[in-house]
Amino acid sequence: MTAPTRSSKPAARAYLLGHYPLERRAFALLLTEELGVEVALESDFTPTSVWAAVRKNPDLVIVVADRPTTGVLDVVEMIIQLCPDAPLLVISAASEAGQLELWSHCNLGGYLVKSGDAAELRLALDTVRAGRRYYSPPVADAFKHIGTANNGLAKLSRREAELLPLLARGMTLREAAEVMEVSYKTADSYRTNLLRKVGVHDRVQLTRYAIRKHIIEP
């Protein structure tokens, strides 16, 4: 990444989450030394670690996660509830429509693709700190389309939205339950609500719906 000039804004006290210590350290150095962000807290996605960190009231939360897994999304939702005044910026390599659909169910301040440079990271940080949303150009249209597609439709819960692309791609309900780390009975309940909300009756219709809404590729 090319080093941008330092910002005149006062340093934000950030909480940085990521699966891998080396990746967290690399982002922490970039944020602290080049972007004027004080990375005061770091952790993985272990709930106990997150709980201990969010009690320290960070000004900004930065999440580095390539896949919106159940565990990551659960933690993100917990942070949003516990730190409603701290904007949350996701940095991720995920760009598939189904993955972005899952992220869209969280109240994110912004979403930055990993291929962006340090100048874009600065822009994203300044934007979310100013109370506006930022989406990287490669995914901005996708997020806009998701928002438009959801207007006027029955709102899926985050877990129902998580289940939709799994079933639409051909997974059995039992396989989907394992991926989501829930029981078969719980997954069956999600499926029942999902089919009812989108107005379809079987897997074939659900797959057509997912393709039509650009949740999966044909």
C-alpha cells in the first residue's frame, strides 16, 4: 500500500479484530504509523475476548474477515449492540453477492475490499467517522442493489439470509445446518420461515429466486 499523508483529525481509539495475529499486527502498524489511528485494542473473534474489549468503549471498530461465517457475524452483531456509537468498518476479500448479502444484514458503517490501498482506507475511515457509510467501488453497486432489492420485500433475518444461498446452491438442509453450526431442527425452522417470506414452496423455486435477486450466480 502507498503511504498517504497524515490526517489532521484527532486520533480515533480503535478496536481491531481479525482471525490471524500477523494480519492484525500488519493492519495495526498501518493504522497507527500511517493513518493516525490509535489501535488500543486487538483480539480474535472469541466471544470472551470481544466482551472484554468492547467494555473499554472504543471510538471505532475495524473487522478484518474474509468470510462472513456464523461466528464472525454473531460477534459483529454483538459489537454493534454493545457499542452503538462506534462505527464499524469491515475489511474483507469477500465480493460474492451471497456473502455481501450476509454482511448487509449487519448495520455496518462501511465495507472496504482488501485490494484497496492505504489512501482508500483513509477515505473509508474518515467517511465512517463522519457518520456516513463507505463501500469500496468494486462492491458499492452490489450493496446498492441489495438495498434496492430488499425494499418492499419481507425482511429476512440474518440466519434466514445465511441459509438461502446454501440451499440454493444445492446443499442438503443437514449440510447447511453443519455449516451454520446449528441443529437440524433449528435449520428446518429457518427454512420454513425463509420459504414463507420469499413466497416459494420448494428448492427449485428458491434457487430461481436467488438467481433473480443476484444472491447466487446462475
